[in-house]
Amino acid sequence: MNSPNNPEPSNLAIYMQQALRPISNKYLYSSYVNSLPLRSYYKLLEFGSGIGAMAELLARRLNEGQLTCVDISNRYLTKAKKNLKDYPNTTFFKGKLVNLDLQHGEFDAINIHYVLHDVLKENRESLLAEMFELLQPGGKVFLREPLNDRHGMPSEEIEELFANAGFYPLCVEKKKVRFFGEVYTACFTKIPEMRYFLS
């Protein structure tokens, strides 16, 4: 199992994720990706893209746009590049988001799927502040996070983090999802004026 201190997954973890990729895409990710209000021309950043299982579905929807995959693991990105070799609209960056050479205001949307709870607690505020800067005004963050105690984070913490960063919730849903347990799904939008009033 990889962690913020050791981001590289084991051979077994990569093998299992790769073997389950067709099943994950069909039964776990496809309905979620299809529910996202994406436009085909969007520039989308996927934060914590792993082996690119969901990224493949996102890249298909962005046939006139661009998908940027970010992960802290060399091994995951190497596998993601192979999995997405047929999608020329996809680029890859390794490292922490705040350290990457990405343009502020570059993206229409950011996707965070089951990753925020793995970010060290002390780094979450600066991460969301950077995401705020990377989005265009009115840009959106699509989020799905587990809510269980052992592997997840409280919904109140999520909402406070996004509010403090200047985001406004467009829609929020908490429900039980098969295989995932209780899940928090939300869409937040960047409203620059909110940050002004919060400062």
C-alpha cells in the first residue's frame, strides 16, 4: 500500500489494479464519469490518477479537450502512460501539485476521486488553495470521497476545507455505494469573490 511518505505501490497493487481495470471501468467508474457535467472541449486535471483507469474514461469524453494526469508515483504514471497511449489528448505530471509548472487559470475542471483523504492533513489546505488558482473563474472541482472512519474523512472537514479555499458547493450528496460504502459526492465551483470576503 502506498502512502504520502512512500508513494510507490507494490508490484501486487499494480498487478491487481491492472487486472481489475476493465471491471472497475464498467461497474465502478463509468456511471460516475458519465454523470459529470463535462464539455468535450474542457481542460481537465485529474488529481491522483493512479494507473489511469478512470482517466481513460475521462479522456474519451474530452475528445476536443485536454486531460492532465497528476500523481506522486513514478510507477503509477508509467502504467497510466501505457494504458492511455491511444489518447493523444492526455499529458502526465509527477509530483505534488503545488510544485508543478502548471498555469494558473488553465483548467475548466479538476477531478478528485478517492484521493483527498490520502493527502496529509497538514497539506490539504495548501492543496485546495493551489487548485483554486489553477481553475478558471467558475471552474469546477468534482469530488468523491469515502466517509468511513478507517479509510476516509468526515464530510464536515471536506466542506470546511473547500469553503476556506473560496469554493462554493453546487451539489452535494451522501449515500451508500456498492463496493465503496458511505460516499460523499460533490461539485464545487470557484467563486473568486468568496476568497475576498473570507480574507
